[in-house]
Amino acid sequence: MIRVAPHLAGLCLLAACTTEAPSRPPAAPTESKAGVSAASTAVVMSGLDSPRGLAWGPEGALYVAEAGNTSVTSQCATVARGQNCYSGTGAITRLWRGKQERVASGLPSLYNAGVADIIGPDHLSFLGRGNLALTIGWGGAPAARAGLGELGRQFGALYSITPSGQWRILADVSAFEDANNPAGGPVDSNPFGVLAEPGSHFVTDAGGNSLLQVGANGEISLVAVFPSTAVPAGPFNPPFAQSEAVPTSVSRGPDGALYVSTLSGVPFLPGAARIYRVVPGQAPQVYLSGFTMVTDHSWGADGSLYVLQYASLPFFGGVGSVIRVAPNGNRTTIVTGLSHATGVLAAPDGAIYVSNNGNVASIGEVLRIVP
């Protein structure tokens, strides 16, 4: 059973109304490496189970999605990378007036022991006074969900959770991928990022390499497909000639356009990740490039973009970092030395929040970083 505290509430999103392109950053922006010692860092939430996306509530509280832990409580489904086994340990935790409290628990989650992967709640976005949109991932072929029986329907979907604790599936994102496969190639789905707006939601399918729009009636439509990129000849090509986009988070930029970050697929080369600018009805355009494994991004009050890099070396090696891209295009590494960081959120006071240790249970944390 999913348990949700009755005080779960939401944030009214405000978006700009224009879609004019902002000034493009310089082709080779300057970068200064600040390092950990140059930023004030404090742990504000701890003991989390695989923390992922972050969001503000209307009361100013900070919410984080927890993908879950490694316990297995029911059957398993065979996928390309092993077996996704039901855990049901997903959660949502909030920080309010210095108190950390898990306000939702028992949400659908999975554990894949073969690749040490925890799958569950990924990103969350509030709209109005308490309507919370939440993505719950899958990470495989949509048809494989049948291996979990009735439980399989809970994965690969966009959820709505009300302040009273009522929850329902708004849209079966993985079913859309199964029926349409807009990017071509293997049929794979993993809903990840979400942006809630009046009348619709935008969802990134990291497995399907697409950005989708979910209408108020639950109908899903395609907004954009993100292309694969060539892998340069070298130690990874062969065998990898192409790297998929793997879109992660979606946001509304200061200019009113949508922005989508990409992780980039195997072999996860440094510099292969991008930020795309998306205007519905038009092909996505590369806005920023040269990043490494971007899991999230967030706009600051001054128009700066904070880009979260999960790692720094191929195949998830090295440390993570946050890069600030100023409105003039200059890049500054705000903090480095992060461990498998998965979410970033800018605060009105200039601080940023990062969910760290996002791929492991019980030691996940949220950091408050003041540049």
C-alpha cells in the first residue's frame, strides 16, 4: 500500500510566455574550476534511499524523490540487463523548517541485482496547491512488465498524488513507447524527468530518447526525439559507433522554451552530453554542449543554468560536479567531488541543492551548496 501524509502540498509554477531564442553562449566559453573548497557545503537531508529529483513545495519546503532500496518483496521480470524485481520501497521525503520527514512511502520500485540498479520514483513537479506529478521508471522493454503480473502496470508511468494521499496513474508512458517507438531502434522505456504545467505535463523517456506531452485527459503526444551522436574512433569505437541521447530532465527556460538535458549513452564519453532547446513543432536545437553525463539541470533566479554532471569519466567513472553557465555563457565549476549525484535545484537565495549518492540505499543525502 502507498502511504502518503495528508500535508503533502505543491508549488504553483510560473513560466515565461515568450518563445524567442536567447542569446547563444560563446562557442568556447571560459571555465574556472572552483572545487569543493570554494563552496560552502552542508548536508541538510540524510539516510535517503537512492535520492533523485528535487522540487519546492508552496510552503517553501524541499521535496526529494527516493527510488527505493535493495529489498525484494515480490516477483521478478526478465529484462535485457537481468531481472527487475519488485521492491515497493519508493518514497518522497521533505525538509521543512529543519525537519526531515518521509511524507510518502510504499511507492512502486524495483531492484535489479545483476547490475545493482534501483528503479522507482525519479523526478517530481508540483502544480497548484498540492497536485504532485511523479515519474516512476522501468528500464527495459515495456512488454517485459508483464513478468510482474498486475504489479507491472505500476511502472513506466506518470503519477499524480494529491495532498490527501490519493494517487493515480495519469499516463502509461512505456505503453506509448511500445506502440510508437518514435526514435526507432530497440523498444525501451524509462520515464525520468517531468514538468507539470496547467493543462499538461512534459515527460522525458530516457529509454525512448523522446520528450512527450501528457494532456489533461492522459493522452500522450510526441514533442521531440533526440538524436544519437557518433562515437569517435578510438578505444570505444569499435564496438560502440553511436551513443544514444538518453534525455534526463526537462525545464521551462527564462525565454519560455523547453530545455532538456541528456546523459548520453554508452560509452558515456566526457563532453558528449548536451542541453537541447525545444519549441514544440520544431526540431530540437543544441543549446549547450561539452558536458559529461548530465542527470539534471536547474535555472537560477538570475538566468544562470546549473548543470549537474553524474560522473567525469567513461562508464560512470570519476566524480560528479555542478557547472554554472552564466547568462553570458561563461562556465564555472561550482562544486566537484560529488558521488553519483542525480538531482539539482536552484534556490531563490542563490544556494543550490544536490541529491548525492543517488544510486544507493540508506546513505543518500541532499547537500546545500552556497557558491
